[in-house]
Amino acid sequence: MHIIVTGSIAFDYLMSFPGHFTDHLLMERVGKVSLSFLVDEMRRVRGGCAANIAYNLGLLGEHPYMMATAGQDFETYRSWLESHGVNTSLTRTIPEVFTASFFVNTDLDQNQIATFYTGAMAYARELSFHTLAQRPDLVIISPNDPEAMDKYAAECKALHIPYIYDPGQQVVRVSADSLRLGLEGADILILNDYEFELLKTRTGLTDAQIRATVKRAVIITRGADGSDIWTDKRITVPVFPPQQIADPTGVGDAYRAGLIKGLALDLPWEVCGRIGALAATYTLECVGPQSQNYSLDEFSARYREQFGEDAFTKIMSQES
């Protein structure tokens, strides 16, 4: 399958707070918050939604194209992605600026407070699907420059390209009209449960109206409670039990990659969700969204231990 991943490329600054954010929130003063959290650890790692999704797809044996913009500090990152099966020929380097940066603080409850610096991502609106030599089979529109997200959704519809709409954290930034533009005509909508509630508030749409707007499925991830896949029926997919919990950053991106892998293999929705769940757990067990590494055989064996034989493991056995 010819897959194009759009979204952010970033360097992530991961910080750990040895306490609980909620212990420091005064509900009677939430209208005027002034807080500083002293962290005891920080790491700089490769990240960004597009890069994370593409990296995980590469681990899963796909060769996705990443259509995004990065800054003058990207070349080593580009080599890393290319070495893991990602085609970066559609990724443009903007020499005057730096790659976007994501600053996130995680507490002991795995709650996160984050800030995102746009950097080169602001130039993503200059890219276009109209210039592509080959029409993709599937596009994912993940969090990115808001104008770029609008543009990509409109172009995918005009060119009849199936796309996954994944507005993520940009739900709080973009307008209600932009959210409706992305929703209308999307093949799949995917959000976490908090973002889904924000989407409903921002657009004024009900659950049923959102499902009616999206062609194939609405997928809601629920952290430790797994994920719900809503097609003509609702399917609940449990999380894959982790061996350890190290860092939640990038877990949702890994889930999306696993889901897309299942779609590429034309597998049932429940199986797609299971592949996503295991991909997410591999990320959860490591610090940083691209620290996990595994072979397809290792992935398939671990999958089989939890879920037994199904359509995915049969295909993996045939390809081994």
C-alpha cells in the first residue's frame, strides 16, 4: 500500500516531574494559574506525530512516505528515518529555521503538560498533493500547521484520496469550521477520549452526527481502557499488557501506525486495533517515541502470545 503520512516533525524534550500535577491545582484559582514544576530528568529525543507514525510503520514492514517540513537541524534525523524504512523524498527542509520542538512534562500519574514550538512546521502549508507523481492509497492527516491540515483535507477530497483525520492536540487550536472540514469526507476519524469530547464541544455535533459524517470508522483511544472502534457496530479493543511503563509520549502515534498496518493488510477492524495496541505498548515500555525496536517476527510472536492465532498471525506466518 502506498501510504503518505503528514504531520509534525519535532525534537521532543521529555521531562519527568516526581509528583502529581493535581496536587498543585487549586480549583478555586483555576482562572489564574501560575505554576512551576521542578523536574529531575530531561531527555532530547526524536519526535513529531508524522515522524513517529512513519517510524512505527517502518518497524511494521511498511515503507511510508513522510510529507512534512523540517528545519536546518534535520539531516541526521532524516538519515535515522531512512534507515528505518521511511521515504523522506516528500519532506522539505527549510534552511532558515529550526525543526519544531515539543516540550512535555510527565507526572507520576502519566499526566502530561506540553508546549509546542512551530518552527519549520509553519511551512507545511506550502506542500500540496496536486504535485505528487503517484496517487497514494491512504493518507493520514495528523497534527500539523492548521492551514496545512485544512489544505490537505480539501485536496484529498478533490483528488478522491482516502484519508484518516487525526487532529489530536490541534483540536484546541483550530476553528470549528476547520474541524468540520476535516471530518466531512474523511474515511476514518481517530482521537483520544478527551480530544473527542473537545471536538463535540467545539463543533456542536453529537456522537451520532460525527459517525454519520465519517465514511468508515470513528476510533477513540482511551489510555489504559483500550480503544473503541465504531463502524456499523462498536468494538472495544483492550490494551496490550506492558512489561513496564516508561513514558507515554508517542503511544498514540504508535497505535495509529499499527492500525494502518492492519488496514494495509485488509484485516478486520478488531485485528487492526490489536496490532495498534501492541505497537502502542512497545512505545510505552521505552523512553521516547522512537526508542522501541523489534523485528516483525518478534512482533508477531508477542502478538500471538496474547491474542492467539488470527488473520494477522496467519499472514505473518506466510511471509516469514
